[in-house]
Amino acid sequence: MSTPASAGANLLIKGVRIEDGPAGVDIRITDGKFAEIGAGLTPREGEKVRDYTGKLVLPPYIESHVHLDTALTSGQPRYNESGTLFEGIEVWSERKQTLTYEDVKERAGRALRQQAQFGIQYVRSHVDVTDPDLTALRALIDLREELKDSMTLQLVAFPQEGIESFPNGRDLMRRAAEMGVDAIGAIPHFEFTREYSVSSLNFAVELAQEYNLLMDVHCDEIDDEASRGLETLATRALEAGIGPRVTASHTTAMHSYNNAYFLRLVRLLKMSGINFVSNPLVNTHLQGRVDTYPKRRGVTRVKELTEAGINVSFGQDDIEDPWNPMGTGNLRDVVLNGLYVTQMMARPEITGSYNFITHNAARTLNLSDYGIEVGNTANFIVLDAEDWFHALSFGAPVLANFRAGRVLAECEPLARRVHF
Ligand code: 17E
Ligand code: FE2
């Protein structure tokens, strides 16, 4: 009798280090769940064994911020010449005119498989809903269902061209909520006026509460130090008591805030309990574009937020689209760039940095059943390195990406030879 695809495997993993724990640990997986973790476990009958002696095991990577509807469209119909966020939005608006259901599904499916190769299993994708036909959303809702045994996809109703500033913007957001998104978005810095910025956030918070959805707002993604969407979002989240279910993405204006304002703000941010996603790779590319010299880096204050005990994760944002000509989905590039640009280069900051794309991101996504613990579903990755420091520094490949004990994606170790 053949086993159904969703049935979990029985497997013994030998000789690994789990996160920053000791080396030489074995992991027993029974019916697709972590059953036993310890040294010197012996194989049972019917159990497959994989010897990964000396390798690193982590929980799967989580992509906490990407735009799958725009992925793999770079150059269509033209390239973003200026490298600004705003030209990217114009280019995408042109590409949107030719969007089809099949087109979105094919590109997003390709991007997701690329992500799986790099050790990702959970993806939060923003989906542009400023489209009267909601084409991308229909495609991604179907893809979320079709791939659910392999990848966990969260969808955010993202009003790229505004809620108050786009024709029928509120209605489109409401239709998206009805269709079954996981989270409500907003884009306060792109609305025509401050009044619209505030009212769009009020509307988004009310909609999220009405449909009991998470929130993830593109918030203050601009080098304007006067962009103040974040304080409104955090205040509404605090007052509604939904902070841990709310995320502020990008918040690049925080880079330019004066320190006195930031000091006042950080108290509110802590009280609210909201999460942050920084996209350091893409925002170092998009921000500072109207500066001469010095050019601002435009990355939010990850170090200070982290030190204040606020949850921050890292995202890729874009895979070959109008906002990033490059980008593979490989989060290692994002973490490496993020550490350098935020100057989080002290030893514990480097060795703990996998949290930006694992546990911190799990908190942002409000995931349960995540992590290498007895009783959880056996989702994990194996890296060709002895520990995270070396995995990050050398860009170690993900040898295998396991979901419920089954291999989703794998590759051979790199064979390097030096001839001197
Ligand atoms: N749209 C937006 O408003 N900001 C971004 N960084 C991307 C799309 C990628
Ligand atoms: Fe984004």
C-alpha cells in the first residue's frame, strides 16, 4: 500500500549540532514528528538513517517579507532605471496591466521552489490588491492551498497604490479579507495626505479586527524623517490589544528620525508589543536615492530595537522584480548584509543572527508548532557547516530541507579542491 503524501516519515538523523547546542546529537523522527533528541540513539526497525555527522541543524528558515506576485518580472516591461521605490511602483503598475492568473501562479511557484532550495518552509507574501480584478490574489490563494503540504504561505492584502488614494481602495481591501487573506496591510507613507495616512491605518486596524486577521503594514518606507505612520500603527495596536499580531515592515524613516523622537517612540513600541521586519538588502538599494553625499543607508534601527527587547526579523522583499534586479530567495545574503549595515558585528550578534530568519520570524508570523522540540512536526534543515558562524560566513549550502521528516529539497555538498 502506498503511503499518502502527507503521512510523516520514520527517520533517525545522526551526529548533528542543533542551533547553538552541543555537537554529536541524534534526532529520532516518528510519524513525521520529533520523537526523541539526544546522543547515541540506536536505529529501530523500519527507521531510515541519515548520517549528518558534524553538520548543523536549524529549524527551517522563514521568509517573513517577500512579494511573490511581482517576483521574476525584472525588466518587464522595462527596468527600474533610477533604483527608487517610486519608479518601482510605476514599473509594476505597467506590468500589472498584463497580469494573468497563470502568469502569477507560474512565477510565484518558481520563486517558492527556489526558496525551498535555500531552506525556507514558511513564507509571508504581500500581494498587491490595488487591482480591480484581484488577479494576483486569486492565483496566490490557490497556490497557498495547492502547496500547503510543502510550504506554509501567509498572504497579506497589500494596497500598493494606497487605500484612500486608489479608486475603491477600501472596497478592494474588504474583498481581499472576504476572499481569505491571512493579514491586512497598508502603505501610509504613499497616501496623498497625512489625513489619508492616518485614516488608512484606522481602517486597516478595524478591518483586521473585524475579520480576526493579522496585520503587516508597509510602514514609513521613505527617507522622510517626518513620515510618522509608525506611531499611529503602534498606538492603534496598543489600544486594540493586538500588538503581537501586528507587524511594521520596512520602517526606513526610523533611520532618519532624530534621536529625541526615537527615544520617545521606543517606549510606545515596547508597550505595543508589535513586531518589525527589516529588509536590509533591498532597502540599502532603494533608500538614500535622493541624497548626494553622505547617502543614508535607510535601514531601520535593528540594533536599538533588538536591544530594547522588540522583536525584529529579516526579509528578502524581492526576487528579481522592479525593486530588486537581483535576489534569489537565499536569506543568507540578507542576514549577512543586515549584520554589516546595522553594525551588529559583535560575536554574540553574529552567532545569534540565525534568529532573524527563524525564531524571531516565527513570532512575527504568529506560528505555532515551530522549532526542534519533541512533539513538534519534524520540520528542519541541515547545513553543510559545523555551526552558524561558519554557515553564515562561508555561505554553506542547505544540504536538505525536511518537512514532517520528508525531503522537500536537497543538494550535494560542494567539493572544493586547492592545488598548491
Ligand atoms: N512595494 C513597496 O511599496 N515597497 C517595496 N519595498 C516593494 C514593493 C518591494
Ligand atoms: Fe515590501
